[in-house]
Amino acid sequence: MKKKPLSAFTQRDHRNLFGANARDGAGDPAASIPEAVQRCRWIAIDIGAAEFGLFFVSPSLERARLLSSFDSSFPRVSTAAKFISGQNGEALVKHTRVSTTPCWWADADTSAAAARFAAHEFVQRIDELVPGSPGIAFPVFADRGQCGLVVFLGHDIAIEAEQILDIHARCFWLFNAVSRLSVSHAEKAPTMSKRELECLKLTAKGHTSDSIATSLRISVHTANQYLTNSTQKLNAVNRMHAVAKAIKLGLID
Amino acid sequence: MSSAAVPIDPSASRARRLATRADLTGYLTALCQALGADSYMLVAILHDQRRSDVRIVASNWIYDATLLVGHHRIAMLAESAQAAALGFRPEPLVTRAAPAGLGGEDARILDILGHSEIYALRLNVGRQRYFLLLSSEEPGILDPHDVMRAQMRCCYALGQVPELLAATAQQDPLSDRERECLYWVSEGKTSDEIALILGVSGNTVNTYVNHAIQKFSASNRAEAVATAIRNGII
């Protein structure tokens, strides 16, 4: 049975539970990158971090890399962010694919920070990510399958036991807002006709042009034309690409 | 329940890590007790070509209730827009109030079975997605903030038992190479192009993609790509 629209369910609540903590009052999704940077800075202030950064995990398995979205030196890129998005981030990418547990690191010199991190139940210790500064990285995931990390650096980071859950939740919320921004920046959802969407939906279900034509009672050529149009509108190179893009943009489910 | 009070984590000591199915059940039971919830159900949802299929990973619902509510309603609850993503305030579904759209009969069944208030929570364990349904017999007992913290804890805890979850859910049947090939297919690359990217022959790429298609029991590449994206595999 296909899930039917439930009016009781459709009122998706975008209010941020932690709006008050973040001193922003309203709690609407961050509307721009500078605003997101500001929100991230509030989190950093709350836990006593000196620097922060938000990274996307590149979806390709070949290039297991972290792509920097912004950091505390916005609009420039900090040295720490360059370290993280370089070779050093690889282990962290692997971790993020299989686990949501926060990771921390510290060098031996800064044992005070190490002791504070080690007191937490679920956090994991990893190899030093940025030389000279302890830090903590929160894996985050968004609706359309994007994953990423929110990283905080500093010698004075202090997070209480239960607070780590709230901080992580705020990171999730922030990443959702940022990932929605980057989608709408990169490719605005094109306007598709009803028929084009129908054809694309059937393609995603494994139908061929022939069977689409039969089930929609149109000619094969028309079905192909609809698919060509939708592929072009999505700026895709072929049907597989178009289907992938349409699902990621939420045009079909 | 006040939000500041009890640490909701039953496996508080570091030594006590989850390893077996019994550990997982124990963890979820303790989680429910600490929150004041009466029942839990942890499910994975597989998007087949035609419908959503529910796999129950762990649950303390009575057998009759699971049967009576049915997999399709469980999927509906879990996938409803109301299901709280991490970082968003969870909103309960109060079945006693007979919410519009759920269907009076559906709501009544859930209410009679002791699921008067249901929190549907999305869990991210790495790239894998699960859903946790927490319900109580009396509406208004659970504190949304506590529920959110429990949701986060659950994500951490489930990360300790990936094999256990995979065995039940089987969400990602693909090998690394198959996943990689399918990812490039979804990016619009042809087999020849993928062969160049990965440094293997075109036939090898076709074999990988065909295996992926078979594993999803899809009828062609487009369907395999769609299934993989819906399940968060690529």
C-alpha cells in the first residue's frame, strides 16, 4: 500500500527546539550562509570553542574527502579547515559513513581537554585531526542523504554530559538548513509538467518507454519526448542521471 | 519527567557496551522506563520498487498488536511527515484525539492497543536510517526534550551493533565496488566512462552494475539507481 497523505502528519514543524539556547528567538531555518555561520558561532560560544567549521562528506567513494562549507574565518578559509579537508579527514569520513557518535582528539600536552572529553560515555577518541589543538567532531545527516561534520576546536572546550546531546541536535539542525541552502543555490528545482513527472516516476519504477506509453496511453515517441524534456530541464545527461537528480531534489519520491 | 533529572542512558558505564540482541532489547527497555514510555518499536524501511516494506529490528509490542496494526500502518507512522528528524522538535501523534487524516478506525485501534500517544523518531546511524516509535498509554507523559535526547542516544548506541542491524535490515546488500559503479551511473556516466574512472574494463563495470540490479531485484539501471538513493545507499 502506497503511503497516503495524512493531513494530521503534513504539518511539518520547522521550529528549532534549541532556538532559545541559540539566542535567536524565532528559530526559522537559517536563510543564508552568513546567518548559518552566526548560528554555528553561537554553538561554539556555548561550549567554549575557539574555532569551528562545517564540512560535507563528498558522496563519491573514490574521493573520500571532506568539503569545507564554511568555518570560523568565513568568508576566508582557516588553516584548520584546510587540514581537515586535506588528507587528515579520511578516517573521519569512514567513521561518519557508519556511525553518528561524536569523535574527539587531543595531543598529550593538553591533557585537561582530553580528560574532559574522555568523561563522556559515547564519544570516541580518534587520531589528532588538527595539530596543536584539541577538538570534537559531530557527524550530521540531512534529509536527502547528504552527510557531513560539524567540527569545533579549542583548548577550553567543555561540554557537560547531557549537554552534548543538545549540542549535537543543534548541529543536525544547522546542517539541515545549510544543505537545503546549497541545493537551492546550486540547482533550483525546475518546473516540470505533470506528464513529465509521471514519466520520470515510472522510469524510476523500472518501466521502459514502451511500458510507460502503454500505461499512460500515449505513443512511445511522446513518452520519449517527455523524458527528454525532463532530462534537459534537470540538466542531466541521461535518464539514470535524471532519476537520481529528481529524487535528490524531492520532485519524485 | 523533568528534562534535567535522570541520565537516560542505561549503559552508563563504559565497560557495558551493546553486543548482542539481548543487550539491544535491554537498552531499549531501560530507555523506555527512564522516559516513561510504555512501548518501543525499532524499524527499518526498505523501499521496494512498488511499496515500502517494514523490517522490525526490535519491539516490545504484543504480537497481536503488531498483527492488527499491520506493517503498512507502521510504515505510515514511521514515514509520516511528523516523524521527527534529528535536531527538530519531536511532535507526538495523539491517537486518542482521533487526528484527522489518520482515519478514525486506525487511530481507534492504536488507542485501544495502548498507543495513545506516539512519537515517531528518525534515527541516523551513519548513512543508514531507522525509525523508532515510542508510545505511551496516557498522552502527555513524555517530555519532548527528553524524547529528543533519547533519540540522539539511540543513534549513538545503535552504532555499536552494526552487524545486528544489518542482519535484520539488509539495507545495503551491495559490495563496495558495486556501490561505486552504481554511484557513477547515478551521476549519468556510461559504462565506458566508469571503466575509465575506475581503471577496469567496461565489461567488469557492466557485471558490477548487473549484480546491483539483481540484488535489488530491479528491472533496469534506472530502477536500481532509484532504489539505492531511496535507501540512502548512494
